[in-house]
Amino acid sequence: MTTRLAALSVASVVTRTEGWIRVEGHVPHPLAPEQWQELLAALAMADSFGLVDSSADGRSVWAGVNDKTPAAVPAARGHGHQP
């Protein structure tokens, strides 16, 4: 996920908490529609994700991955469900 974000010039920070891996990044510039599709595809790899649009800070994205969910089982991931 971080590699795909970096390809879009979205520098990301990865943090770990008990049971979760959190990826956060700042979207530094307006994205073309194709880039938005790639951004959403990268975020869709996570169990939950979101976008924060702030006039002061611009746009930021976040994603959370439950490290207990088997990555090889896409059906186990709760796409579209926010915790």
C-alpha cells in the first residue's frame, strides 16, 4: 500500500498499535481522475480507510489494517465498513 501511495507522491507514515497497522498520508496536490482511482485502489487493500479534507491542512488519507485478518483471504476483510 505504501509503495502505491508513494507512486502518487503521497508520503505515508505507518504506525502499529495492538492488533492494527495504521497508514496515514497527506495528498499534496490535486489528483487527476485516474490518480484518484489508483489512490482508492491502494486504500481498498485495508480493512477500513478514510479521507479528511481540511481547508487548513489540505487532504489527508488514512487506512487501517487488522493484523489478525489473514491477508490472503480478501473475503475476510470488511471493505466498506468503518470501525
